[in-house]
Amino acid sequence: MIPQVKLIEDVHRQASDRWAEAYQRWLDKVTTLSLGALTLLVSLQSTYVPRSPRGLWLLAFVWGLLAAGVIAGMLALFGQARAHTLFQRRASAAWLQLLRAPDATEVPSPTDLALAVLSVPYVPSKPYRVSAAIAAGSLALAVVGLAVFAGWNLLGGP
């Protein structure tokens, strides 16, 4: 059996696809965790907030962080989907432009077509990348804030 030779473009595309899928799953999990935590904290507040709580403002801040994380995560997921759609449009345009080139005397090789597609960037724009960082950061800060609130009320801090 003859081993199949992969073009470097195929390897690059497969790696890009795996990275995009992993990034999408990560964003989805961060958003889901933030939404789940916010839902649980708000619905079960009568069971974990003491009668005379200390630092109630911290709990409200944690809720705000989780809400901001959900909104930022949804925005980042939208940006990922938008980047994928724009990539498909631009890659198709680059491919068609190569096929319709006026100086083309023969059909372009698969390598030429792959290079035309690989020249198109597949990166969400900066506001969406910042939203992903905000989603992850707000979840991390909310967990820390919730731990501080619990410690403050359970251990009798200052």
C-alpha cells in the first residue's frame, strides 16, 4: 500500500480546524459555567446568605461579574461564528479569483488553490477576542470573590 502524502496546507488546515473547534468548546464552557453559577447563586441565595451577612456588596459584585461573563462569552461566541463565515466567504472569493485569472492558461494546481485559501486570515476581530478574555477573567474573579464572601461569613473575618 502506498502511503498518502499530505500537503503542508492540509496539515495546516486540520490544525486550524482543531484549534477553532477547541476554542469554540472552551468559550461555550466558560459561558455555560458563568450562566449556571449565576442561576444557582441567585436561586439558592436564601440557603447560603446568612441572616446578617458581611460584605453583601461582594456577593452583588460576583453576580455582576458572572452576568458580564455570560454577555462577554456570548459576544465572543458570536465573533467566532462571524469569523468562520467571513473566512468561508473570503476563501471562496480567493479560490474563484484564482480560477478566473485572465492570465491563467491552465487549471490551477491543488497546491495553488490551497495557498489561495490559506492566504485568507481566520481570526476573530479584536473586540471579540477581548470579549473572550473578559468572559474567562470575570469567571475567575467571580470564583475568587465567592470564596472570599464565603470565608468572610463562615470564618468570621474582619
